Amino acid sequence: MDGMLTLKEVMDFLDLGQSDVEHLVKKGRLSAFKIGGTYLRFRKDQVVEVKATLNRRGRAQVYWTKARNYWYFNRIYILSALLLGLVIYSIIIQ
């Protein structure tokens, strides 16, 4: 089992979330051994190749995706904070 990695190890090594790793598997860039609907093991050599590919392409796509997801899940809080800031600013000015 020396040449195999768990899902958690792959996520840590590639600095990706579980859905991103599953997407790589669905695209065929990684092959995984799956039992009962859960990915259990990945081949270490493939994971290293994928990391090299991600580094060559640049991490901009990954960061853009993370930023987009952050905005999507937190936009109400961001917009509320901006609105509150404008209200406080308008009170202080008067």
C-alpha cells in the first residue's frame, strides 16, 4: 500500500477540496478505487503527476474558483457589512 494515498492525503497534497478531487476523478485525470460510493485509495504516481500539471497551469484557476465559492456562500454577509458601513459613515458625517 506504499504507492497508495487516501482521499484526505490527496486533498492535503493537492490543496483541494473533496469535490475538486472527485471532479478530477470524473474527468479521468485521476483513477481511484471506490467501495460503497466512497473513494478509498488513489495511486500516488498519478497524484504527483496531477500536482505537476496543476503547478504548470498555474494556481490562478484554483484561486479564482475558491474566491467565487467564497463570494457565493458569503455574499449576504459581505453586502450586509458594506451596507452597515455606509449607514454608520452617513451617521458620522451628519
